[in-house]
Amino acid sequence: MRAPRWSAEEFATRLRNPHDRVALGRAVTLAESTLAPDRALAADIVAALGPPPRPAVRVGLTGVPGVGKSTLIEALGRHLLDSVESRRIAVLAVDPSSTRTGGSILGDKTRMATLSTHPRAFVRPSPAGGALGGVAHRTREVAQLCEAVGFDVLLIETVGVGQSEIAVRGLTDCFLLLLLAGAGDELQGIKKGIMEMADVLAVTKTDGANAPRARRAAREAANALHLLRPPEGGWLPPVLTCSATDGTGIAELWAKVEQFLAHQQANGQFQLQRQQQQLTALRELVRQELEARFYARPEVAAAVAELETAVSQGALSAGGAAARLLGLRGVN
Ligand code: GDP
């Protein structure tokens, strides 16, 4: 049976009650829907809720599969919930490879046993399917909704495989890169580009026999970082060590994130970055929509396959084909 369709006002009234998980789940489903009327309702809900009751912070987390993201989010999340009694946290994800049925990050809620059942926490896997841009956009909408509802900290996880980091960087205030001690050269190569985007870095699994290796890896990463980038706006990204299993360094890690956020607030970058992110998202959405409308035109749809074949066979230049497509009658 289909759920009754609440109005934006009805949603807002329910969502002001932090215990109404049903309303929250439904509103989030609307925000990440691929259907335009659903997304419009989600936007109306955000508008009906008004400005967030408290300013929220968005922290992105990345690292190669197996680095310990889920386990750290559980440990960090517990620390966040325990250290401030009224604090609410949401855990979201951007994973373009995810499907609802599994295989995705955050799919394994057993690593987030506390967070997935805690009354002040909300854990949501990545919106399923589609291109990265679309998935990231839907997570942005969900983030906005979570802020309007009153979540204070949003942790946004992504897989450490390249483009998705850039997408998550574009919707967070602080970007946290997790490193694995003893990762091979290939892995270090992947990290390099991402290291340049990180605000705070941490070597995970600094416990037991692995602890000395992890500390050495942190020193090496700090040295590499010195060479890689000069401190921007007075902030040199620190490289910490932590263990999600024994809790070492978790409070210190969050303290560093807060220190970075305070630094950003003090020099005006926090607001500026958010504004720029919103403008980039706006332009990107318009671009995507125009492109979709363009390709949906019957004249374009009829010509595109033939022109693409001609380009791939070298019979026509890419520029020539683009000019023909854009010049089709009915398009202008
Ligand atoms: P993800 O793929 O990055 O989300 O990594 P997971 O959180 O799933 O962790 C991968 C593996 O590393 C699991 O077997 C965890 O139990 C283990 N692990 C995660 N954090 C730690 C840690 O702090 N110390 C140790 N020793 N193992 C950890």
C-alpha cells in the first residue's frame, strides 16, 4: 500500500519531532528520488522547516576500501554523541557504485551497530545508481534536509577511488583522509591527488603490533605533505594517528576537525566555501538539465547515433559533428 502523501507543512511539523523516524525516512527518500515531483516536495519541506535550528557542520571522510572508514565513523560517532548530550549526527554516503541490495559502503551496518540504532543518529547509505554527479547531488539534498531537521554533524563517507572524493569535497566543510600504514606504491599514487584536497589526515589502525608502523607512516605522510603543498591560509593539514578499535586518538581527531572548522570560520572561508559550493551546484544542475533536454529533442535523438559513428570512425571531426547537432532545425 502506498504511504499517504503528506504536505510539506505536515512533513515539517512531524520532522520537528526528533523521534519521528518514519517522517525522516520518507522525507529523505523524497530528497534522493529521481522523480522531479518528489524532489520538489523535498525542497518545499526544507523551505517549510526554515533555517537550521543550529548551524551544522559537514565532514567528508575518504580512504581506500579496508582503511577502516565504517569502523572509524562508528567510533567517532559514539564520541560525538557521548561528548555533547543534545548532539544529533547523520551519516551519509556518496558511492556511485552502490545499489540498494548491497556491496556498497555503509551497506554493512554491523560496523555501525551503535549509530544505526541510536536515537540521536541517522545512518543512510548512498542513493543508488546513476552517474556520480547525480548521486552526489542527491546526497547534497539529503544533507540540506538533515541540517534543516536539526542534525548538528553530518559525516559523509565516500570510497577512495578518485572522482567521488572530488564530489564529496564539493559538499563538505572539512575533508578527512584516512591512510593505511604500509599501503603499496600504487595506493600512494591514488592518494597523492587526494592528499592535496585533505584538511585533516589520519593513519588508521594504530593499535597492537601495527602501532609503530602506523606512527612511522604518519610521519612520512606529514613530510610528503610539506613538500606537496604550502600551508593554505595558514593551515597545514595535520597527520594524526588513531585506532577505532581501542579508541586511541579519536577525541584528538575530532578536536583537530573542530580546530580546522574554527580556523575556517575565523578567516571567513567557511561561509565562502559553502557559497561557492552552492553556486557550483546550481550551475552544474542547470547544465545537466539543459543537456538532458537537448538530447531528448527528437531531431537530436535521430541524428546523434549517426554522427557519433562518423566521429568514432574518423569520417567527421568532433567539432564538425557538434556544430551539426547544435545547428539542427528545431533545436534553436
Ligand atoms: P572500510 O572499507 O574503509 O569501511 O573499512 P572497515 O571499517 O570495513 O574496516 C576494514 C577492516 O579493518 C575490518 O576488518 C575492521 O575490523 C578493521 N579495522 C577497522 N578499524 C580498525 C582499527 O582501528 N584497528 C584494527 N586493528 N582494525 C581495524
